[in-house]
Amino acid sequence: MDMELKAKVVLVTGGADGIGLKSAELLAEEGAYVALADINFEKARVASETLNKLGMKTIAVGVDVHDQESVTNMVNEVVKTFGRIDILVNNAGIGYFKTMDEETMDDWYNVLNINLTGVHLCTREVFKYMKEQKSGKIISMASLGGQIGGMKVTPGYVASKAGVVGLTKSYARNGAKYGITANAVAPGPTETNMAKGRYSADTTMLGRLAEPLDVAKAVFFLASCLSDYLTGITVDVNGGALMR
């Protein structure tokens, strides 16, 4: 089935590795033009070169998602290169594995600035172009933690991801009249660099932790034409996670 992704322009933040990179790879394999944006530009550059050698069309862009000027420069660079942005994947994020007592206010502000403010800055900047096009898809990375309170992560992380769910509903309402949809993906425990070794397989009904590919498949679905009538929803990708 044609997913209608050929020559679509996709911007993926946190695209240098993990869920972001795997999402970028799936979309680029389908013919999308993908910008891998990351605070670690060198890592993004290497990832982009690797995908391009496989016949895909990608670029690397440096960005600090909670800095307005950096976000504006990122979006301008993508539009200058590809002419438009059809799909935004807000994937950049951080997390701390600490108790409430251990979480510092610096931790609190850090995670909110990147996971929540970063999502909003990127979306607001891309939204301008999507409005002009009268089309676009916004996909943001939430979390199981933002829905059940988190198992091992800090309250700040939980608040940031719950906020992403709320922002998604707001973006959906604001974007509908312009042909823009907005949805979120909420992974459970996933074998990313951030969470590796933190959870055991018995935290899910399926008896294994998610791999980045499991989450990327949901991103792919929301980016494709299969999700055209979905907006304002959060897709759980948690293997039937148990509330432990």
C-alpha cells in the first residue's frame, strides 16, 4: 500500500539515535526527505551519511530545542533545503531516574525546558509553514509515565510528558481548520540509551521491553495517510505495561 510519504519533508528532533533515528529511517525508506535534528550535530551528521549511503535522502541539522533562535535556524535550514515541512516529529527529550526527594529544581526546569517548552517552540515555528500549505502532521513523543505517574522517573519528567498530551490536544484544535493534524505517541519502558537496564521485562504483559523500532512503527503510522482522520489522540506503545 502506498503510504503517500514519497517526497514528503519530515523534521525529526532528537534524530541522531534511538526512537528518533529509527523513525527517520522508516520514513526515509518510504521515500520521505528527512532532516535529522539533534543537539549532537556530529552524531546526526554520521547518522545522515549512513542513511544516505543506503539510498535515502536526509540531512543533519544542529538544534537546541529549548532555544528559540536555534529552533528558528533549524526550521529555516530545513525549508531552505527542501522547500517545505510536511511532518514534524517532536522526539527530542531527556529524563532523570531519581526519586522525588532526589530531584533538584535544576532537574525540574531542565526536563520541562526540553521535553515541554522544546516541543512547543518547534511546533510553533513549523506551524507557520503548515498553515500556509494548508496541511501538515505534528507527532510528539509523550510517555506512559505522563499517564500513570511514572515508575522510576522524576515528577518533572512525568509533568513534561503529561504536558505533551495536553499540547497535542491544543495543537489538534488549532490546526484542524488548516488541514493540520496533531497526535502523540506514548511509549512504555523502551530499550533506549536513556532507559537501558532500568526496567525488567516483567513490567509488560508481552514479557519484553519495547525496542526503538516498536515505537517508530507508531510514528510511521501517524505520519502516513493511514492516520489522516486521526487528530488529538495519544497512541500507547507499551506492550500492555503493568502499573508497578
